[in-house]
Amino acid sequence: MVEPGRPGGPVRPGEPTGPVGTALSAQPGGPQGRAPGRTSYHHGDLAAALVAGALDLIAQGGLAAFSVAAVARRVGVSSAAPYRHFPDRDSLLAAAAATAARQLTGQLRTAADRAGADPVERLAATAGAYTRFVIQRRAGMDVLFAPGLAGSRHPQLGAQTRALLDTLLPLVLALPGVPSYRDALILVEQHLAQAHGHAVFHLDGVFAQHRRSVDQAAAASVATTRMLVVGHAAGRV
């Protein structure tokens, strides 16, 4: 884990080892959804087309829709062609997840910058951005931490995931009432969990009976992080 003000610093003994802590210690140191159909492929850029195809499949059907064969069909190449660039399924998924993490990080940074100077509003804005991204692309923490992607086999994914978390940690550490680095890590995990939950509820139709739009789901996520910060400061979370 990084230390406050020291991105990429050493992990302190005894810190949380959940998804956030693990991702931070593993490595040194918003796009719109495409229309359904075949991912465009230009000769000589097959690896990029495969990654784009994988992300498109995930956006349409989640992780369950992803397979090397399905990506090959979408791109319009033989089922053996992807293996010239990616040795196995997890390598292709990791490359797609790294791209998703980079895109998501950009969305979070933009949202925080647009929110102004208030630290609570800056963090809350990233909740809405996360929820909206996952609704549109279905590529959130569940994809970044998908089974088979942990460890040092996929350094690019590790670096992009760490960059995402390093974007959120300073926002949390800037909040009033965050007494320690350990508390900041816990709050980041809670923040991401609620933002992801709002997206999943929307995708699964839980909000359908209330006719809740994507904008409303994102707004609810923003409001929940505001309440989370207040509760944390009061020692109730």
C-alpha cells in the first residue's frame, strides 16, 4: 500500500489486505459503449482489436459473455488467431481489464476535477462516475479482480489498477475526520462497494419498478457516498 503523500511507497505491517490493500501492494510505484456488432479490425492491429472486442462483449453481457472464441468471432478472425498475441484466456482478459481500468481512472479524475474544491463533493462525484461507467461498460472491480487475474502474471493490469486506487486514496485522505491511513483504505473499499452495488442493481433490474434512469442511479450513488463520509466522520461506519 502507498503511504499518504507517497504513491508507490511501502506497505505498512498490519494494514488491511482486502482488494484495495492487495492491489496497492502488488505493484511498484470514459468511454461510450460501442453499438452491437463486429469490432472493427485493421490488419496489423489485431491485439488492439481483440482487446476492444473483449470489452464490447463484456459491455453487452458481462464476464459471462467473455471467451477467447467469442472475441475471435466478434473481430472476425479464426479461433486460433488470438493466441498469437495472448497465450491464454486470462492474458486477453487481463489486457481488456487493464484498458477498462485506465478508462475508468480517467472518468474518476474528470468527475473529481469537475466537482470543485470541496473534498466531500470530489469523492462523491467519483461514486457517480464509477456507477455510470459500470452500467455502460460492465467493467468494474469485478472485472479488474476477476478470478485468474491476481498476482504478478499481469503487471500491466496491476499498474492500471493501482493508478485507479491511487486516484481515490488522496481524495479520501483529504476528507475531514479520516484519522489514519488504515481508515482511508477502509473508506475507499466502502465507497467502491456502494458505487458498484448501485450499478449492479440497475443492471439486474432491481430499480426497474421505480423506472430509475442511469442518471438517477448515478445520483443515488453520489448521495450514498456523501452519507458514508458523514457516518465515517461520526464513527458510525
